[in-house]
Amino acid sequence: MHEAVAEQLQSGGCFWLDLQEPTSTDLGLLRDPFGFHPLTVEDSEKFGQRPKVEDYENFVFLVAYGFSPDEDGLVEVHCFYSEHYLVTVRRDESPALDALRARYKRDRSLFPDGPRLLYEVLDGLVDSFFPVLEQLDDRLEVIEEHMFASPKPEQLEDIFHMKRRLVHLRRVVAPQRDVLARLTGAGAELPGLTVEDERYFRDVYDHLVRLSEAIDGNHEMMNAAIGAYLSTASNRLNVATKQLTVIATIFLPLTFVTGFFGQNFGWMVDHVDSWEMFVGLGLGLELVTVIALLVLFRLRGWF
């Protein structure tokens, strides 16, 4: 590997070296033959860096993020860029970079030179976030539809899970937008960058601005969904409480009537001695009481 990389460097041609799950031998390439600064090599050994761009004498070190189909949904990519090569170091899977490499392998004539190669990599990483936001948006719509019909605690858990994903995205998209602002401004100089190339990097910056706006919009929609869930659950609780109150109110006078006629008064013992008296006084009074209460509830607008 060292000999092949050294020969490629001596040839002067533009190439891309993508190191996924690098071993100690792979990381040794960063020291020799590339000769990158020890601080950048240390960052690539430890990872966990925020998006940034740093200028060195003969290369630019850049940290960017994209989508990865793993637990946290993020892939951290360290880019060592020079006018004649691009070295990317990553630990996680990146469908965007894998698709880009596959396209170049199918048609070598599509392989760009200089800054355009770095643009292709950054553009692929940034654009890989858009399907994630679309999935979150679609999932939120489904949750909202079911929420108003029947709010459940599982729906609230799903919303909080999506909010955590948005927080992770916001932590990398916002500083990555600042990185692209530096690349398109006077903050950092890319070797071989032309005015036409700068237009492409501004396009990536615009995509990051759209991502930031979409993340903020989804965050507000999720907060609104949480508020709607709590309001719907509270309304359903109020309805259930009203129903129980109506039932309790109906049975309260019925309990009084049955309790009253269950007493052993002499008049009752002497006169309530037939089926007609039992129906008239016992069941009749209870029926009249229920009807009177229902009419009262209707007039008060309880149902």
C-alpha cells in the first residue's frame, strides 16, 4: 500500500483514497508517504470531531458529516485535500460515498480533478441528509393523523425519538454550514480553487441552509405535535370525567329512592302490598328521576 501510494503521488495525477474502518497500517499512510500534520493524524485516530476546516502548508484538513444507516445515523468523514489528491477517513458506512466510488469505477471519465472532487464528496454527504428529513416528516404526519383519532403514549415516545435525531442533525449541520461558508469566502483557501469551482461550493452551502431551515421547521412541528397530543389527551380525559360524573349523578338519586323505600315504615308495609304499587312507587319514581335528570343534562348542554 505504501509503495502504491508513493508511486501515485510521484505521478502527479489526481486520485481519491477512501479509508473505511482504517487500521493502524492505514493510519500510517497519513504520516508517510503523505506526511500530514500530527494534529490531523491524531484527530483521525480518535474521531469525535466537530465539522471544521483547517489550512496547512500543502493540504487542507476538513471534517464533514453525512448519513449512515447505523444507530446514530451519522458518519464522520475526515478529508485531507490537496490539488492532486483527496484522502477520506471514516469508521462508519456511508451510502453516499459508496455510490460515488461505484460511479467512478463504472466510468473513469466522470472522475473530476482538484476541488471538484472535494465538492462531489461534500455534496453527496450533505444531500444524504434530505431523505432522512423526508422520512421524519412523513412519519410525523402519520403520527398526527392517528393522534387525533386515538392518542397513545407510544406516539409521544416516537416524537421524542425523532426530536433526538433532529438534535443530532442540528449539532453537525450548523457547524458544517459555517465550514462551507469559510470555503466559499475568505476564511479558507482550497488549492486550485477557481471562480467556477467556488460556485459549486456555494451550492453545497445553499443545501446546508435548506437543511437548517428544514430541521428548525420539523422541530417546531414536533413541538406543536406534542402540544396537540397533550391537549387531545386532556380533552379525552375531560370527556371521560364528564361521562363518569353523569353516571354518578344519575345513580345518586336512584340510590336514595331505593334506600328510602327499603325502610320498614308502617304505611309502606300496609299499603305497598301489590305488584302495581311496587311498579308505580318503586320503578316509576326511579324512571321519572332518570328522565328528569336527562332533560336537565340536555338543557345544560352536557350532551
